[in-house]
Amino acid sequence: MTLAGIFIGGGLGAMLRFWLGNVITARAKGLSLPIGILTVNILGALGLGIFTRLDVTNASVSLIIGTGFFGAFTTFSTFSVESVQLLMAKRVMESLLYIALTLCGSLLAFWCGWTIAM
């Protein structure tokens, strides 16, 4: 049952990431950074911070939401690809800014979520 829940949660998280990332990217035309995935990763970190702080004791629910949904909603692999693509296009400063914003923004967002849910 837990595996099926992770499968469903992951599917929902991936679909939401795809949709939201595309909506944000379409509305932010002209920006030099991959703002869609940057925003999704920061929002996912915020949501996971809130969820983690709730201290859900049901292991299945924690796996379904934490690993399934938020694991699929956020994406380190796409962040990595986009960072390397910027570097390969000789857009070094943009790549470094993207990396810094993603890492620092995600850590800060997780902490904010953790703090908000107190």
C-alpha cells in the first residue's frame, strides 16, 4: 500500500512540477535564468519544511508525501542539467547565480517552512 501511495504522490508531484514550471517560465519570458525550476525547487523546500515540522508519526504518510510528492515535485537533476547548460553556453555568471539562488533559496525556504509550522 505504501509503494502505491509513493507512486501516486510522486506522479502528482511530477505533474504539478511540470505544469507550474511551465506556467512560471511562460510568464517570465526574457529572464536569463531558468526561473521555473528555481521557483519550484524553492517552493518544494518550503513545503517540505512545513511538512517535516508537522512531525507526522505515520511512516507511510511521511513516505508518500515527503518522498513521493515532494521528491518528485522538486528536481535536483533538472537543476543540474540547467546549471551545466548555462556553463556550456559560456554564461558562467548566470550559472553561478542560478546555483547560488537554488541552493541558498532552498535552504532558506526549508528553514522558513520549518519555522512557520511551529
